[in-house]
Amino acid sequence: YAQAIYERAGVAVELELMPKKRVIKNLQAGGCDGTIMFKSKKRADLVALVSMIRPIKFVALAAAGQTIASMDDLRNVGDVGMVAGTFVTPDFMKDESIAKTAKPDYATLVRMLIGNRIGAAVGNAIVLGSAVAKEGAMDKVALPPFEITTKEQWLQFSNQSAHLDKIPALQAAAEELRAEGVFDEIIAKHLGADWETYNK
């Protein structure tokens, strides 16, 4: 997304992948100009919001033949797998009646779900749907998944950046690309055509 936005805006950029904690430290110190990550009230004083990339649901997915239609269902389903480091909502994370168990990646979540080793998989709907498709397990899961919450993915600028004057151009570029469907094309290229199945 970032490459496409900066190119459309005619703004030079150096891109670097880094862990979330390092991104936040750099935003605080002005060590990076911007990032694409979920909008957060906790970071409201650190960043200027440039443009929303897309809303992303966080869902609970059960194996075929099972039903999760409420938080009570999720509490009673047994072990609930999540990729380590995933944050859903404060209430979800604090709810000790949900038997949360950390797994290394989405592929592992899906394999354990269809193998009946966990009762549900919780996570980012787009990434979870892609993992299901890659495992060839579309007919082995229960649809639709249960929506827990929706988060907004935004292009954000550090308030310490020396390039805050570039925001209007980047904002206009992002809005054009989103309207043209370019963001959808990008995600389909990386995650496959089924990326939207669970994020409707």
C-alpha cells in the first residue's frame, strides 16, 4: 500500500519492515515518518491520521458442523487459538472465561482447527481467510465466522516527522487508489482472490 500511495503522490520514500513495538518507539521519537497500522486511541497523541486503508474484522471461526454465533458460544467452545501477539479488544483479552491459547502463525491455527485440536480460531479476518484457502480447507470451516470487532487500518504520520507538509498529497493519493480498487488488487496479489470472504 505504502509504495503505491507514495508513488501516486510523487513523494520519495524509503520503506522498512519492523516489529510493531519498534514502530511505536520510532513514532514517539520521530525515528520514522509514517506507518500503516491499526488506528488506536492509545496512540492518538503520537500520530496524525492520513487516510484509512480499509476496515478489517476480527472474527472467530469454527470447524464445519460447529456454530459460533455469540460470545457465550465462544466461551463454551473449548480452546480458542490465536496467533501470538494478536490483540482483539480489551474486554476480549481480559475475559478469563475464554480459553485463549497462543499459536505461532495462521497456518497452524487452521490446521489445528480442522483437526479438531482447538474449538475456534480467532484473528484478522483477511489473513485467517487466506490461510484457510491456502490449506484447501474452505469446506472444512463454518461460515460465516462470528464477528468480534472491526478495526481500521490507517496510513499514519508521526507528529515528530519533518514531513507533515506531505500529508495532503498522500491523503489525496490514498483516496484515489482506494476508489480505483488498487488496494483490493494489492491484497489479492499477496493473499489470493478469497481474501474478502471473511471480511464482508
